[in-house]
Amino acid sequence: QAAYEEVVQIAKAKRAPVGDDVVDWCMEALDNYPEAGMSSLAKDFISDNPVELEGLTGTVVRMGRELNVPTPVSAAIYAILKPAATRIEQKLVS
């Protein structure tokens, strides 16, 4: 939930038209996600396919920095996943 809230704060800082209920909507969508469901990012990590870490979480962290919006949860997620993403990238290049 905190990660969604960070994205909403960035959107608001960019003056994007974000509804006040968007985080609630996201949380409801997660609550209704299939138990065995998996995000495309997770599927890519498991399959050693190129991942969109930079384009997704990396963008949130960078935009937060540029807009002076704190993104501690997104930054932690990014830091945790970056080594695995780098390993996959290096494996694909070699």
C-alpha cells in the first residue's frame, strides 16, 4: 500500500488527475488477485527474462528524487531487486 501511495504522491506532484480513491482501488484489486497469481515482473525474474525494473520501480524512484517526493518503499524494492535484474542482463549479454 505504501508503494502505491508513493506513486500517487508523484502523480499529484506532476499534477496528474488522480482520484482520491485510487489507492483503495489498487488494494481492492490486489485483494481480488488470484492466490496463485504472479505479476509479469515476477514471471520474468523466475524465467530469467529481461525485466522492466528500470522502467517501473526505477522510474518511481527517479521521479521521486526529481520532484522531492520521498519514495522509501519503492527505493527499498528497487535496491532488493536490482542485483537479480543486473545478473539477468549480464547473462543475456554474454
